[in-house]
Amino acid sequence: MIQGTGSDVGKSVLVAGLCRALANRGLQVRPFKPQNMSNNAAVTADGGEIGRAQATQAIACRVPASVHMNPVLLKPQGDRTSQLVVRGQVRGTLKAARWREGREGLLADVLDSYRLLQDEADIVVVEGAGSPAEINLRAGDIANMGFARAANVPVVLVGDIDRGGVIASLVGTGAVLDPADRAMIKGFLINKFRGDPALFADGMRAIAERTGWASLGMVPWLAAARRLPSEDAVILERPGPASGRKVRIACPITARIANFDDLDPLKLEPSVELLMVPPGQPIPPVDLLILAGSKATCADLDFLRAQGWDIDIAAHHRQGRPVLGLCGGYQMLGRRVSDPQGLEGPPRSVEGLGLLDVETVLSGEKTLRQVSGEALGQPFDGYEIHLGQTSGPDSARPVVRFADGRTDGAISADGLTAGTYVHGILGRPEQRAVWLKRIGAEAVGPDHRADVEAALDDIADQLEASLNLDDMLRIARQAAR
């Protein structure tokens, strides 16, 4: 089990890289994360949803994603409210206080899923959540040491040297843990190291002497990690490198933005500059505006208006420039979004942006399916994960025709605005070419899935070179005896 001294130390990427490295050695590998919190979800082959990171880790293992790889998923809907997904299906909505009281009851589901994966694999690589040093959350824990001890899974602790204080963070984590929890940690590694590893040799020895844990290596800064789908919206607020690219595409970062990895394929195109617009800033003049998915469409419509982005979007449209809405973004582009059952908060109806002549009614049954077909004459692969139905006159001009003959989405009468429920629609280069041609750009980048595969191989090679994987396997085998 890979645990970290804090959030964002690189656990998800390390687990993905380890899964690919071990699969490359000929082992049957499965990823597992007991509990995750993310609005970036993926649809599995067995008809449920899991965190995006675990779906990427399944790709690393070269196996289909399963709901058992992430049995408990929390999808935030408000500051203190989350949708609870257990084994891929919605089980209800939780307040923060209720979650802390009730999570221990989910341990049986977590352990059952873990054992199912154990039975079909040589090794399961488990990812923790946050940090075990959050001892105020230890009672009832199912994400870190609570799971590790219940399942008897040895732990490797990861420290992030890039943020500084890595010796203190590793040694300090061990110091605050209960002795039985601390005994689960068998080794440590350093992540995101820049420069000559020999410069930190004394630091590695100091950590090992103070903790008694095995030193398993130092991972260099993994540039290829940028090419993997991100699960954490924190990354959206970090500025990217300056660019002299030709066309500009913008996406506003709404408060409940979801599945924003739909835009990752655009980063593969040298003719495109993708701008993620943070709150507090206006949407600048761009060639194409994309509204991404949302976990709470009505709330994000309120947020758009509070930011003044509705004015920016209307101005963009008046200038004859195209707009694309994906899932929740598609719903926002219509005339109205109604939530009569109060699925995303109090029952209400909210006026949409009015760029598509459609209306959405949110309903209790969530659509979860992998899909393929043609959009605007070119093939696509993707998935649907949404509540509600959208209909209206513009639906007579659908964006998508699925392989089974069904249609989806809508195009405005002036052809400038389009929306669809399909996530991942921009993954194939033929499909990107259709949208980029409208703004005078050419798609020359690779297939997104192929690029993710290449990035995973790159990361796996670097982990093989920088970590003692043989010792890590020995630690796993000893615990399994």
C-alpha cells in the first residue's frame, strides 16, 4: 500500500507507474483505492463509476476497470455534502458529520472488493488517501491505516521533496502514529526529486536511522505525469507554461467542475493553447469556449453568474465564436435546468444560458455506460455519466449518433453552439480535427489513449531505474505468508 505524508505527494502516479512496471514483469496486477473523493469519475466495464485515477491505473495493469478497484467514492456536491457511491452505484447523499460517523460501516464492502481483486491477481497495489498523520480522523478510518491493518497490507510511505521538509514529514508521520499503525510501515521512498540523488544520500540515511524503515529509493521528477488524466481540481489552478500557439480555447473553472480531463486531449495539439480560467478572472477573448462537466449544475450556473462569466459567454457568442458544452456544460447551455427532486440541493429550477433551445430535468436514475459511434461524421469512443434528460427543438440536430442508432446532444440553429453528454469525445484525433477545423486549426496530435499508454511506459521505466522494486515485492510476499 502506497501512503503519503500528505495530499498531492504523487501517490496516484506512483501507483499507476508501479502497476505498469509490475505488469511489464509479467505479473497479474490490480489497483485498489479503498476510499476516494473526486468529481472526476470514469465508467467501468461492469457498469459503475470509480475515480479517474483508478481507471488510469487499470489501464496501467492492462485490464478493464472494475467497480471493485475503488469501492467507496465520494463526489462533493457542496462544501459539506457529497454523493456516496459504493461499488459503482449511488447509495445516497451524505453530510460531512454523517460520513465521519458512518464510514466504518463501509469497511466490509471495502474488504470484500479487495479480496475479489486478490483472488484474480498476483499482487494488488493499494493507494491511500490524504495522510495517515491525520490522526484526528483515525477512528473509523477505511482509507489508510484502518484498511491496512484490517487487510494486513504492508505500507510504503511517500514523502514529497519538492515541497520541502521531507525529512521532518516522514519522520514526523511515524512519530505521531499509534505503535500498531506505525508497525505497518515497512519502507519509505522520496518522490519528485530534482538533481543528483547522491546529494540526498545523507538525508535518506537519516530517515532510515530515525524510523527503522527500509529505504526504497528516490523517484525523479516525472515529466510524463502531466500526460496522465488528473483527478484533483487543484491542478487546474496552477498556471501552465507560456505558449506561442495559434488558437486559444478556454474553459472556466466552476466551483463543482467535474470530468475536466475531457479537455486533456487538446493539450496534445501544438496548434492549441488551452486556458483554464480560475474564479475571479474574466474569460478572455478566445476562438472556442468549452463548458466542462459539473457535479451540481444548478449551483454552477449560480457560480457562473456570480463570476460574471455569463456576460463573457454571451459576448463570445455575439462575436460569432463557437461554444461546446460537455455533460453538465451541455445542460447549462440550455434554456432551463430543473431539479424537482432536490438531487443536487433544494428542489428548484434555474435559468440556463439560453444558447441552446433545450431544457433539462434532473431525475433520480444515473446514466452510466461506455459508448462509441460517430459525432459530426467522425468516430469517437467515450462514456456517459449523468443525471437527467435534455430535450428540445435543437435536439433535432444531434451531435452524436451511437453505434446502436441512438442520438445525443444538440446543435443550435446558427451552428455556433453544441452540447453532448459524451465524455472523452475529444480523445481520438479524427474527432478533435472536426472541432479544431471550425476555428482554423489542424489536429496532428496522437490518439489520447495511446499517449497515456506511452506515458505509463515512460513512468514505469523510471521507477524501475530509481526504486528497489525487488525489495518492495519481498515486503509484499512476506506479508502474504
